[in-house]
Amino acid sequence: MNAMDAVEVKEGVDQETVDAVKELSGAYKHGWETEIEMEYAPKGVNTDIVRLISNKNNEPEWMTDWRLSAFARWEQIEEPTWAMVSYPDIDFQDIYYYARPKSMEVKPKSLDEVDPKLLATYAKLGIPLKEQAILAGVEGAEDIPAEGRKVAVDAVFDSVSVGTTFQAELEKAGVIFCSISEAIEKHPDLVKKYLGSVVPPSDNFYATLNSAVFSDGSFVYVPPGVRCPMELSTYFRINAENTGQFERTLIIADKGSYVSYLEGCTAPKRDVAQLHAAVVEIIVEEDAEVKYSTVQNWYPGDENGVGGIYNFVTKRADCRGARSKVMWTQVETGSAITWKYPSCILRGDDSQGEFYSIAIANNMQQADTGTKMVHLGKNTKSRIVSKGISAGKAQNTYRGLVSMHPKAKDSRNYTQCDSLLIGDKCGAHTVPYIEVKNNSSRVEHEATTSKVDDDQLFYCRQRGMDEEEAVALVVNGFCKEVLQALPMEFAMEAQALVAISLEGSVG
Amino acid sequence: MALAKLKADVTEARLARLAMPDGAGWANAARADALARLQAMGLPSKRDEYWKYTDPTSLNAPDAPEAALFHSDESPLFDAVDRVRIVFVDGVFDADASDDLSAEGVEIERLADAMAADIHWVKDVYGVLEARGQTPVNRPFAAMNTAFASDGVVIRATAKVSKPINLIYLHQDVASDAILHNVVKVEAGAEVTLLETGPAAARFSKQLEVEVADGGTFHHVRAQGRDHERRAVTHCFARIGAGSTFKSFTLTFNGVLTRNDCIIEIVGDEAVAHVAGACVGDGRDFHHDDTVFITHDAVNCESRQVFKKVLRNGATGVFQGKILVKAGAQKTDGYQISQSLLLDDDSQFLAKPELEIYADDVACSHGSTSGAIDEEALFYLRSRGLPEKDAQSLLTLAFVAEALEEIEDEALADDLRDRLEGWLARHT
């Protein structure tokens, strides 16, 4: 039900205008759902459900035990309350922890066994045509020259991965890119060695829950010296109602390798909030580099704060080797609640961590996001650029930690957090923690909060732009530094998303 | 649950050693309310977010840890300034050592006398500002102070006060445990300067509540004494009205543990609040924590927080600063800077500079830096023939200067600068 429906149309205003405004106010474009037959595990979480999920994925015993011990731990810890977000209590027993399309009951041996409805879903989401052909299992699709740059996609639909593209081509380069359930089956040694080594099962409330019930996710292994021939991408879609999505991503960049990874997410519009608690672990060995880019566009709820995704995510990269490098770039426009702190542990000497973030909160959205840069190795460097934009009645918080340990000599951090407020009902907050335990390191932190500059707006409007366009332009300028850090295709999408997210926030 | 029980036990053990002074009905009620507040929140533990960087254990202990007396040949601070001296020895008012409690434009009384009067203006301030400052963050030591403060003064400025009032806190007993509470009310258009000097006690809990009416001006300059082993937990709660000015500066040398909380609420338009501090610490047994919380609840106001810390030989400096701009507090200009100069590799600086903003037409910023002395600057000075030690002192002094500049009175600033120079000369 749109709030606009209740508004009485004044005389002299034609229906077309009303419809146009209506169109704008419901700006979330991915709010439709796919009617597809689903298979659910019973609601709630307990050891039986954990076993069931493990069973469904044909997991070996060590994996089931790993999950069970995480679950035992989860039962003993309490939900954190320190973030500046407020939401009704989550009933963890009123959620489906496992949902998969019926057609996926038996894992398709090849992509042409995939339900066409699923593929249609991804087509609707605008996943490049080339990949659709592959997801649809078109004979010889792998050999069709890709339009522009190639991106390999792992698509996750509710609890399961429905298909991964370009696997063969990646295999030639030695890169393993598959769903995590497949990895547990085919590469147990790698999974055993690395899973939980960056985000241990006991890490925090949501990560622990994820460790117990994660149903699928993506797995990447880039062998020593290999530059991954194309960008890898995961596309997450929550479709089923009352479902929690718990995916787990594990990326390992071995010595001297390079990979760029993109992540996108959407969900249908619903008036009941849904939970998403993911864990991403990245291991970066000597001289390796990982770029991780996210465009998070989960359903944010309506303008009254009804529905939307509760996004509680733990993302962490461990720069284990010397001269390793990781770069997090995120554009956070969706979710009713965001609780997310992609972090870097700079363990290797001369390792580098970067964090570029745009967080937009409009209407009743609440975002508490930021990063942790933990400097352990000598001569490590980190850079944080965070741009928070609040509009409507939204609350947007940057929360971050920069920690220079005593042994992290000659290290360097630069942090810049800027907040922009649009309207006088929203809030922008900055909560940085700075811990410096040696004197050869330099730490600089800067933060500003301001509103959209009237002069800039006036200038744009003078040139014939309407107010909304003008604000979008100014905001895009404000975000420029972060947008530039995104891979090309994502930057375009993000820029458009920034404008859409702020629709209806002016005037 | 176990944690809550532990907290309750610690609180109970500490309270067992304290006695609540008796006064007029309203005064006893104010103290009882404060005790109830304290019991509801309990004394802090290191698990509390607000005590993340400072361990309150020694402040919680039933007995004050002993602190050796420190003797110095230097002349008392601000000796050359004409002022009203009010002396406390180990937290107890010393009438003989003090001047007459009078000056033009001001009324000064002992806290106990004010609290015994049936009708007194202090009723509207004592414990009132402290209670307001208990949200959104609990400050248990402040509530404890309100409940159990055994001495102090109440000061009411009715015009521009002719000379500064200097509270001098002497420390003479190695195991003294003092709780002092001072209240200042600056009436509309009045102006007063309050000086606080000295270590006071082995363990010192001190609170200052300041109400500044419209157009009033309050200057506060404090030097926390040089005793190496002393511990202090101090609070300043201020509420300032339209067009008023509040300026506070604190210089801290030495001290095992110093925690200074400053909580300012700006309730009138076009008011100005500045809080600044400099601390110089030498040695692993130096821990200094500045915690500031400024609330903007009016339009067109300005606030500044300027904190500089010079740390060496394993000293620890903490800064937790916050600017809260409430909805409707438009045209706020908020500025906050916290910087540390780490003179060696053992020292540490822990900071949490926060902004919480609910109004859009504001300009708020904060900055925080930490690092060593600039090698190039050092080289430059040495190439001009300055010995390394002098060059380092000069650069350190320059680093601290921005905070000292917050003191308006030149004479007071000069005296503090001289002491600082002396300290640096002895400690480099």
C-alpha cells in the first residue's frame, strides 16, 4: 500500500502527474518476487536444522561438527546492542533457515537443467546476457565472445547456489570458483585449512549463527602467481518469504595472485523484515592482491520503515603475507538495517588495506557501518574513505577502528569520513576508535558533517536542472572518490543507484 | 549476570567506607537521589564502553592507594596574580591558609553552609546538572561525588568579579581520599574566572557544576598538580544559556591516573563553549584520560575541543570526545581536535572522537592525529645550531601551543607555559 494513495488530488492536478509521482516514490526496482516452488526446512533453528542443512549439502562429518560447535556457542552468546540501530526483537525461531527452489533438489549436473524461472529472475535483474546464456546452459555458450569484459557469476538464490558461469575457462587458469557447498565436496583440504581462520566461528553473534547455518555461498581459490583472467562476481537474491539468507564466502589469493570480486544483492518487497547474516573471509598471501566490491541493494523497507532486510554482515580480510593488499569498496544503498564492518588485518610486513565506502540511508533506513584496520606488521598502510549520506528520517553511522600495534613500526593510516545530511529529520554519526601503540606510525583522522551546499544547488538549478537532479549531481560529486575506486560496470550502476536511493528525499 | 553481581559487590564495598554528610532537608534529598542513581548503575568496570581505555579498579577500591608527596622548589602557580585564595588540605577547607571569602561581584560560601540552609540558590544546581549529565552515558563517580562530597565551595557571580578565585588543593597525607564538590552560578551578564591548582589528595574525586545564565562568562583554568602517584577522577557539568561563554583549560603533569570528564549542555542560542587541555606524561605509570561530551540544543552556537598530549616512556593518553547536535540545533559550528605527540615507541594514544548529529545545517568536524616529532623540523632546528634537547623542547612546546592559546588571560597562560617549559627541560 503506497502512502501516496491516500492523498487527495487537488483540483488542477492531472492524474498523470499523480501517477508519475507515485512511480517515483516506490523507487525500489527489484521488489518483485519470482513465483517458484520452494522447499523449506521447518522454521526455527536447533541442532536438527543444523544437521539438516549439513545433510542437504552432503557435507562430511567434520563440517557437520564444525557447524554444531558453532551452534552450541551461539546459544550461549547474546545479540550485540552497541550499534546505533534500533529494531524490534528478532525472533530467531520464526525464520526459515533453509529454502531452495524445488527444481534444485537434485543439483543440476549441467546448467541446462536449471529451472528457466530462475534464469528469468536473473535476466530481470540485469545480469549480462552472456552469463544468462551460460546460466541457461546454451550449448557452446562458453565459446561465444563476451561483450566487453568478462565477469564470471555465481548466483545464489535463497539458500543455494544455482549456477556458476565460466567455470571451465577459469579452470584453465587454475582458478577455482564455485559454490562453497561444492568446494566442501571437491576441495575439502582447502576449505578445512581456511574456513573460519579469519572469522572464527566464535567471532560474534551473527558470524556464529552463520557458521552454524550457512547454506551456501561462493568459494574462490587463486593459485600462486595467477592473475585471475576475469572479474568474479556473486549475485545474491533473497526470494522466499520469512527466510534468512546466510551465505558464506571464502576467497583465497595465494602468493603473488590477483583477483577482483564483485558482489550484488537484491530482495523482493515485503512488509515483514528479513534477516541476512553473511560472512566473508579473505586470505591474502604474500604479494597477492584482492579487490572486493559490493553494491548492496537489498530491499530497504518502505518509507514508513515497514519490511526490508536486516543486514548483519561480518567481512574480514587477513593480509597474511608480506606486501599483500586488499581493497574493500562498498556502495550500501539498501537494507532497512545495515550492520557491517569490512575489516583488514594487516599482518604481513608492508601489507596494505583500503576501504572505500558510500552508505546512503533514506526514509527510515538505519546504517551502522565502517571498517577496522588492524596494523600488526611493519610498514603497513591503510586508507579509509567513507562517505555517509542521510536523508528522510534515516540514521547513518560510521564506526571504525584503526589500531597500530606496538610491533607495527613505521605504519601509516589516513582516514576521512564525511557525512552529508539532506533534510532536518535525519542523523549522521561518526564513532571512530583510534589506538596508537608505537610512535613511528602516523595516524590521521578527519571527519566532517555538512549539508548539501546551497550555492552548488543554486548553480545547478540555474542551469535548468530540477532540484532532485541537482541534489543527485552534488551527491555524486561528494561520493566521487569512492565511485572512482569501483570497477567500471559497478561504478555506472552505483552512480545510478545513488540517484535512485535519494529520490523523494528533496522538498 | 555474574558481571552485574560483581559490580554490585564492588559498589557496596566502596560505599561501606563512605558517610553521607547531613544538611537541610532538600540537601539530604539531593544526596539520597544521587546515591540511588549510583546504586542503579553501579561503579564502572573495564568492560564498560566508557571505561574501555581507562581501568577504574584503583578508583573503585575501598581504600585509596597511597601516593607519596611530591616536593618542589618552584613558587606556587599563579603567585603573581591578584586572586582570592581558597585552600583545601587533603580535601578539607583550611580557613587560616585561605583569604577572606570575598571579592567584588561575588558571593562565596562553604558547601556545608550552603547545604545546611533551608533556602538556598544552590538547591537548583547541586546534583541537578550532574543528574542531567547521566544520560545517555552513565557517570557513576559523579553520582558518588554528589552523594558523599564532604567539602567544597559554592560561588555566585552577580557582576564582573574583580579578581580570579583560586581553589588551591594541597596534598599532605599519603593516604588521603578526598571528595570535593564545587558549584558556580554565573548570573546574567556576570563574569568570573575560576582557577584550580594542586594535586589535592592521594585519591581525589572532584566535581564542578556550573550554571551560566544568558550573557554570562565563565573562565576556568586548572593545573592538576605534579604528584606522580596521585589519582583523580573529576567531572565538570555545565549548562550554558543564550549568548554566554564557557571556556575551560586544563594542564596535567604526571599522575598515575587522571580521568577528567567535561559535560557541557548548550541550551541558549549563540553561546560559545570551549574545552581545551594539554597533558605531558612521562613513564609507564602515567595514564591520562580526557572525556568530553558537548550537547548542542540551541541555534547558532559554537563549540571547540582542543586536546594535546605529549607522551613518553610508556605513558598512555586517552581522548574520548563527543559533539551531539540535537534536532533543531541549526547553524551549529562544532570543532574537535585531539593530537598526541609520542616521544618514544612505548607510549600510546587511544582516541574515540565522536560526532552525533541530528540537524542538517551544521558544520561539524573533528580531527585526530598521532605520531612522533617531525624529523625534518628537528633537523632544521639542529642545522640552525640548536642542541637536540632544546630543539625537541621547542617543537614540543609548539605542539602544545594550540591548546594553551585557548586561555584568554595572557598572564595565566604565560605562567603555565613557563611551567611547561621547565617540565620539558627536566624530562627530555
